[in-house]
Amino acid sequence: CAASRQATCGAACIPVPWLCDGERQCPDGTDEQCGCECCSLPTVCEAKKVQCPGTHHCIPHWELCDRHQDCEDGWDEEGCPQQPCLPGQWQCRNRVCIMAEWKCNGVDDCGDSSDEDVCAPCPPGMVRCDEGKCILESLMCNDEDDCLDGTDEPSTCGELLVSAGQHPHGPGPQQVMGQPCNCLPAYSCPVCSARVDISSGNLYWLAFIHLSCPRTYMACHDGTECVAQEYMCDGEKDCADGSDEDGCDQLCNTPGQPAPCLSHEYPCGLRSCLNASLVCDGRQDCVDGLDEAGNCSVPCQLSCAHHCYSSPQGPPLSPQRCWCDLGYQLAEDGLSCVDIDECVEQGEGPCSQTCLNAPGSYSCGCLPGYLLEPDGHVCKLTGPEPTLLVAVQSEVLSYGLRSGHEEVLLVTDKDRVVFSLDYDLVERKVFWMDLATDSIRWQDFDSDKKGTLVKGGVRSDCIAVDWLGRNLYWTDGAAGQVLATRLGAAWRGIPEYTVVMDGDLVLPHSLVLQPLAGLLYWSEVGSHPRLMEATMDGSRRHVLLAQGLGWPTALALDLPTWRIFWLDEKLGSIGSARLDGTSVKVLQLVWVQSPFAMAVCEGQLYWSEKKAWSVQQVDKASGKNRTVLIKRHGQPHGLQVPTWTSPEPCCTNGCTKSNGGCAQLCLPNP
């Protein structure tokens, strides 16, 4: 056997990670005789990690005294301070007590960043490390890891050649000479100065930044932030100073002409519209009085379908004009009124799911399992609270999307990484990719039973469960394949899976299924990235989208709106399209940096961000209202939003009954 990668198992060889994994592979059970000769492999911990005594296991130093047993014998939680904090103090996650007013002051007073990792943005002149704490911008790219995770020293570090010196006379900003000024890659830095921390006497270097926004962003007038170009003139102030909404009337209208008003409105100056029923009613409603001037005394004589009013201004407007009820617009003849189809003409539509147009109006509806909110537009899931399943290092967490309640559902060995995951809503099992052993494992949420579906040989970034056809699919980017196996297959030492698609796939990556339609969708991240669709047996494949893509590394389906969403790591964007490839919409967002997996639920989009070690959410339609939901000391990977209701009895396909008559694997072909 290959000594570095394999171990002797009778007359055969098995991979080293299969030793002491709780499952017997050798006939004599020697692979599970886990004495010191089997498990005490000599290792040297990386920087900023400590080794659990007597083991090969290394943990980050911030996991010491974090109230969670990380070493098997609990050594990392021994000798930790137990006394409660005094009044006016705040207890850190590592049990250190600090003054309460020190929380969220931009400085890591706890030493584990717990006083800063849930706070508002850092103060001016400081930046936040990925692990949570704030550091001075001048500490970026100074060849020292001031952040615990080293994110202040990225590979893009560069120094702006600005000279500065020492501050000789105590506190207060002053330009000085002799020190380099280091800046974040997105900023330019014309001036450096120094400040003295009065409490410690330490000299800190500050960079007064000049904001330089990425290509698809604009700088707010106050110079404090950048906003996406898509947010300009959208009717909502995204800049703190509101400058993204300045000058929008002039941008869209001809100078000197009235702003465009609806057919039931009267242009009341450049920036406002007045309901036509208030024109010439003897009461001044426009600030300049134009609604009551001029031709108000001339009676209406037009044969209007709905209403007629006298136009006070006269030419270029007719002295008399027709107007329509709300929900209608004036036809080209200037007399008749035609219905407005609000379901089509209002961008993404006024309804979150279904929209039914009616004469002069419309109504919103919801799919089964959803309930219309009191606003008459938004649909919410009924039943239990929707939850987000997230894989973070060796754990699977459940996060309540209403309550924010967080719970650990699954814990594996610390040396294993839970990579991609999916769930079976029929048997309430979670399936996950074990990166350490290249295996697919499962655990039952109701009974805590667990097992292995496919052991070894699985090289995949994404797995997906067909709960209706009772199969599990995965992509193999290196081999250019999509593969599948039976959900109920029992591991017998021989792989039982099939290649569904092969040959013309270039680096297939993310994969999502639509079991009710018998379709699967996947992304390819090769030299010609694209989104693809095929039936679940691999036939009838075609290109869904091949333009405007970089690295579409994560996919999600939003069936209530019949759209597919993707996250593009190369372009830093969120994209979506209808399931026929039309109506493409792309939002470039600066916080999409290194996405792994994503999910859509109701009006929100959720994704795992590997670089920032966090799970985040935004509004799926606008990309706004970003929120960090989960941030732990470990990389998040797979995530899903399970629907825990039982499938409808009517839901069947060709493989549902008696496995389609197949002896082994049945793949649906609708």
C-alpha cells in the first residue's frame, strides 16, 4: 500500500482517512482498533493555532475558553475564569470582563473580537477584519497580521508612496514624515497623519482616504460610500446624504417641460403631479396656483370616455383634456381609455408570486403553502417557521428565518469538513459531502441515525437530492460529469452509481433540481461559462444562458416566481432569469466576493461567503438590505432552506412507483 495515503486492510488497501472513522471496512475490524498507534499522528500546528495535548488536533487560539469543548478531553476549556462580571462590565465570549462602554468601540478589547463582531460599521479611519474586529486602516498591508485571520494582508496589498514622519508633541492629527501609507485596494490615500491613543500612549497611523468606487458604482457626494449604479434614481435614498436621488427629474425629462404624469394626473410644475379631479375646483392645490388659472372658466365639450377637465394653462396643452380613472391610461385618440396591465408594466410586478389583471385594477395571489400578507402583495410561507440549514466547518446549523434562533443539528469529527449539503423532505434526512473522505454521508433528523451513501471517490462541489424520484445527483468538475445514485442504496463496499452526463461538460459546478418537472440545472465555470438545463436522465440538454457570465459558482431555484438565481464570483454579482432563459437581471454587489452556495426563500436571497466566514442575506429583487445572519470562526459551505411539509400524494413521476420497474437506478424522463 502507498504508505502516505493508504493503510493495509487484510489483503487489500484502504485510504488512511477511513481509519478510525466509526465504520468497519476490514473483515477483522483492524481499521477501527483506534489505539495510539492508529490515531496519534504527529503534526505541527499552523501559526495562531494550538495543539490539543496528546492528539494531532489543532484548534485556533480564539477557541480557547469559548465555552465550547473543541479538544476531545476538554483541555481547551480548563482553567478558564468563571467569575461573573461586575456591574457596569460586559462578559466576552472567552469570559473576559471588559467595561460595558468598550463594546462596539472599534477596538478588540476582549481579545477574541466578541465585543466587536456584531456591531455597526467601524468608525471612520478603521476597517473590519473578516473575523469581526476593527483595525486602523494604516495597519492594512504592513506585513504584520493585525487581524487574527490575516485578512489585513491580502495578496493585493500595495503601498502608496506618500511620505510621513513622527508626531513629536502628543495627540492631534499632523502630517509627518518617514512612514508609508497603506490603503485598501479600492481606495487612494493622499495624506497620512498620526494620532496618539491617550490611554496607552501608542502612536497610531491614520489614512485619510479619498473614495474611489469600482467601475459599476458611483460615489455619494459626501464621499463616505459607494452605491451600485442600479440604485440611482430608483426612488429610494441609498446614500446617507440622498445624493443618489439628486437631479433625477432633470435626468429623465426634457428641461423646461412638465414632469411626466399619469393619465389621471395634471402636471403641477416640474416635480409634482396633481389628481385631475382637483383642477379648476376653485381651490388652489399647486404651489404656483396653475391648477386654478387661465382657462378654468371654459366648460368641457370633449366626448371623453371617462372624464374631462379644463386645462388652465392652455397651449401647448389643449384648453380641454380627457383623463382616465386610476388603472387606465389615455389612448392615442386622446378620448378613450385603455386598461393598464399592472402585472406586466410594473417592472418585476407588484405581486411577490401570482398576479391577476382586472379592468382598472389587479389582484395578487399565492401558491399552495403560502398566505397573502395584509399588504395584499407579499406571500409568506404557512406552517412552521422556515429554517436555513448551513454547513460551517464540521457542523450543520439550523437558523430560524423569523426568530433568528440558532441550533447545532449535526457535529462531525473536527478533522472532517461538511461541504455541500441537501435534504430529503420525505424521510427528513440531510445528505452531505464529506471532504476528508470524498464520501457522501447522511443523518436522520428524527432518530439521529446516520450512515454512508457513497464511500470514497466522490470529488464534488455540489450534491442535490431528488426527493420524488428517490435519487441523489452530484457534479464532478474535474471529470466533467454529472452522476447519480439511489437514495436508499446501502453501502456494500462497491460503488453503486451511474454517470448521467459526460463528454461535453466543461467544469460543471453547482447543481439544482426541479423534481416535479423532472429537470436539472447546472452551471459550468470553464473558459466559456454557461447555465444548462436537461431532464433528469441527462437527455434533452440545452443552453439556458451563455452571455454575461464569469464564474457562476452557486445556483438556486425560486419556483414561486419561476426564476433561477446565480451568484457570480468573478463578476461579484447576483443574477436571475426566467426558467426559459429570458428576462435576465443582474445586480453587481461589492459584498459578493467568494460565494459557495445560495438559497431563495420568500423575498430574500441567502448565501454562504467563504472569504468573510459568514452567511448573508439581501432582498432578491433589489439586492438591498444586506444583513449578516451567521458569522463563526470557520468557513460556511453548503446551505438550504428545507420545506418540511410532506409532499402531496399526487406528486409522482415515472420512477415513483416500484422504482419505475428498474432493478437498480431509475432516472426520470418527463
